Amino acid sequence: MSNAITSYPKEKINILFLENISDKAVQQFKQNGYTNVKKISGALSEAELINAVKDVHLLGIRSKTQITEKVLAAATKLQAIGCFCIGVNQVNLKAATKQGITVFNAPYSNTRSVAELVIGLAIMLIRRIPDKNKAAHEGVWLKDAKGSFELRGKTLGIIGYGNIGSQVSVLAEGLGMKVLFYDVETKLPLGNAVAAKSLKELVSKADIISLHVPETPQTKNLINKNIIRNFKPGSILINYARGEVVDLDALAKALQEGQLSGAAIDVFPWEPEKNGDKFNSPLQGLNNVILTPHIGGSTEEAQQNIGEDVSIKLFNFLEKGITNGSHTVPPISLPPVEGAHRILHIHNNVPGVLSAINSSLSSNNINIVGQYLKTNDTIGYVVLDVDKKLSKKALELLKQVKETIKVRMLY
């Protein structure tokens, strides 16, 4: 069974990768028999996507590509979307769920890359290296200890104590820092980290604040002029999370007035579509500010890890029906069953569908060798292993069940 192929010939499965996804992913698909892989270096507009996805079975994207409801409506053959990045906010998950399209991502693969860079930035900013570097490039010798400090003994405030925030916490303690964190959920501290009771408490005590929160309506402008007033004077802000989390105009004003002594920003409310495009920010030209072009997780190791992680999830879905890690289709993981054909059935989550499936098959004397159902608020996902001799008939019967969204013969 390990060599089982999908019922649909692999060479006829159309795969489209956008945004220069790692060659590791492309190689993995081709090595596994999926030869029809197209790779594009940049993102596509909505109109371009609508045209491009019509015959695509599997789509790979990163953070720039916006998968809207209109794009999904045009993607009539689409089985799965692989987000080769941490977030999935660029995909209309509600629409994808309604269409039974699985959406995977790689929530852990670049955590080390981001965590290391955050620590590096903290060192550069607390030593005021950006100012000294700029002066040296301009021919000015600026050998001065004023305003430069060690990390050791300082307090790092981490907002969002998840996969990345907790790694930053461990690295910071290794450098002798005190760690204070704030999260909306109760989290078990690592090492000697201490949970703050509120966001206001954290920013008032921390010398350096690092953001590690998702982009949600609750986190939009989380760092605004009101909360910045509570920052410890001379503190430093690092945002390598999401662009909408910080009010950049308020941050620029705080830097100009000396409320903050430095900042490092990697993500912005608006970002250029491609390399070389014009970029503007109210933080440009300010002292002790490091601006980077959304490269927090952009290391070769991270991209390879992401390519491998998402590819494996896509393989498991295409060839075994496994949906663990999906943000849309309920998670199911079942080993292959010898002597049976596997059928995947995705339907609207309303009462009576499973009963209708079983009644339809049993009335036609089709033996169900194995069956598993998992639901979420919107859809249900059934994996059925049926008698090989009657699997084609079973497939046709399942397509006729009321509330059916997608049916696929796996093997």
C-alpha cells in the first residue's frame, strides 16, 4: 500500500507554485511522480489568479498571494492549497471551507530563523549600531558609549508567547536577560519567564518589547499612541510579526520625541508586490531604526523546512486522505486498508448525511470495510474504505448524496 497512487494519474494533476517557493518542494513533487508542476517567481493579481487556477488541482503560495472568494469560485478542480509560510490570513478560509478545499501551512518551520534575528536586532539596537554604521558610511567617526548598553540584566517583554515568542524567550535567558511575557491565553512559561497581568504592565517594565502575535481584528493597532504612552522611557520595539499590529505614525512620533530609543520593523500595513518596487514608511530616516523587507523567516534553512513540511502534508492528503494540520477540512488520519478502495466525501455539516451515505451503500449491497467521520461548524469529512469490486458504483452513489460538496476516489 505504501506505493499506492491516486486514482487520478499523477501526471495529470496540475500543480501551480507561486512566489518562488523553494525548489525543494518542486523536487519532492516531481520525485513522487507529479510531473506537471509550474513555478512562478512572483505573486499574481486576483484577475491573473482567476485565469491561472481554472485547471489547477493543487496550489502553492506564500504570504503575498491573496486567495479571495472569486479566485476560489474559479478554481473548480482545486483540491488543496499549501501556504508555504506561517500564516493563512491571505486565504479566504470561510470560502475554502465551503468548497471543501484543504488549506495547509507550516506554522513551525521558520521559528528559529525569526527568533535568532530578533535577538540579533535587540543587540544592534541597544548598542545603537544603526547610528554608528550610518555615520561610518558617511565618513564620520562616532566612537561613543553614551546610550549603548548590554542585553545582560535587561528585561525583554514578549507579546504573544507562541511558537516564536517562546523560542525568543529561551534565547534571551541564555544571554542573561529577564523575560516578561503577555498572552491572551494562559501559557506555561519556559525557564524563568514570568507572565505579565496586562499589556500595560509589560510595556511599562520592559527595556525591549518584541511582538509575536497573529493578525486579527483584536491585534490591529495593538501598539497605538495610547499604549505607547505606557512604554518605559528609552525602550525599544521590535515587530517581526504582522504589519497591522503597530500604528507606525504613532511609533514614528514616539521615536522622534525620544519616548522610544529605537525600533526594528520587518512587516508593514502595506508592502510592495515585488522586489524593486517603491516602498514608503513614516519610519524612514529616523535614528536607530532598522527596516527590513519582510525577511524575518527568510533563511535558506527555513525555506527548505517549509517546503518539506507543506509538501508532506499535501502528499498525505493527495495519497492517503490525511488532513492533519488543515485549517478548513476536519483533521483525519487513517492508515491505508489492505484489500479496499478509499473514497473521500466532503459534505455540508447538516444532520442525516452519514445516515444517507450508509443507507445508499447498504441498499446496493456495498460493504464498508472502514469508515471515519469528522466535522467542523461548516462541513463534514468522511473517509470510507469499501469493497474493491464495488468501489466505482460506490463513488457514483456518493456523488448523488444530498449536501455533497466533493467526492474523490483516492486509490
